Amino acid sequence: MLIDFLLCFCLTYLGHLAAYFGLGALLQRINRAAPQCRIQHRKPDPRFVLREIRNSLVALVPISALMAGGIAAQMNGATLFAPVAPGLWTGAALLVLTLLLYDAWFYWAHRLMHWRPLYRFHRIHHLSVAPTPWSNYSDHPVDAGVHQLFLLVLPLVTPIPFEVVIAHRVIDHVNGQIGHNGFEYFAGPLARLPWPGLCTTFHDQHHARFTCNFGNFLSIWDRIMGTISVDYDHRVRDRESTARAGRPG
């Protein structure tokens, strides 16, 4: 099992790096062509961006280890349940379930990390007041571990196969980097009431204000708990035409 874990860890870490730098570079290229889509007037200091990248290289170690641990345990039968065979429809249904479960996990883990005794671990992430594509993993390792412990727990205690966990991680990575992009291309009716979807403005407001918009994929928990920014829906509506014009293609 140790060999399987080490192999999974190396592959997972390298995969995270490829996705982080690949999508980050693509988003920066798109952003340069659409300056009107910038959400905040603040522009990040290039020296600070380098610090975000260094923080991310460290934070991806526990994230990759947790994911590799869950995959290796399932591969070796060291879980509570045998994994379900991931057919097309079964896999799709389990993926949707996984995304919903993680959305709840992320909301409450995120609220926990804003609790004063633990905020010192989350503070590093909030140094990025105007986030960039490189801010996504600019975390303290403890903070990264709390948010992504889900990657270990899910395959250990449910029959959800690791293939679905990998698909979830890909979606979450793309969602996270776009959410930290600092440029809005996805404002639209599905990102505001009466729908529970999000766009980049949602998480950008969290970085700018700290006390609102704790969700990940959806705004459901923020709306239930009263933590959504009071002007979020209005801001999305205002940005729809600019976002549409700035989209590539």
C-alpha cells in the first residue's frame, strides 16, 4: 500500500502542477485581452504573485497526499465499502452527489477557518485581497488540509469510486482558479437569483470583504445561513453585458 500511495502522490502532485500552471497561464492570456472585465481596481504586485505561487507549491503537498491516501486505500481494499462500478450514468450521478456533498463540506470548513482560533491558518489566503489565478492554493498547509480532507474521507467511508473523486477534483480545480481569476466572464442569469449558481464575482467579494460568500460551487448555503453579500445578485446583473463581451471566441 505504501508503494501505491507514493506512486499516487507523485502522479497527483504533478497533475495538480500541470493544471495549476496550465489553466493559470491560459486565464492570464484571456485577461490581457479583456481588461474591461477586471472586477477590482486593485492590481496585484508581481512580487506578491510569486509568493502566491510559492505558497501554492507547498499547499499542494497535503492536498495531493490526502487525495493519494484515499485512492491508495480504495485500491487496496482498506475502506468501509467496496467501490461502486463507475458506469456512465452511475458515475455521472455519483459525481453530482460528490459535488453537492463537497459544496456543503467546503462551506462549513470555510466558516470554521474564519473562526478566530483557527483564522491564523486561513489568514495567508486572505492576504490576496484582489485574487489572481495563482491565489487558488495560496494557503497554509493546515488550511489546505481542512478544506481538502474531503478527498481522503470520501473514498474511505463511501462506495464512491476514486475515478469519480478524480473527476470531482478536476472540476473543483477549474472552479477554484476561475473563482480567483479576478476577471468576470461568467456573470449571467444562472449565477444569481432565482438560480443558485455562482460566477467569479462571488468569491472575489469574499476576498474583498472577508465576511460573506463562503460557498464553493453554489450559493445555497450562504443564502440559507444569511452570509451572502447583500449586493451580490445586483453586481452580477450589472456585469452581465461586460462579461458576455469579454468572453473569448
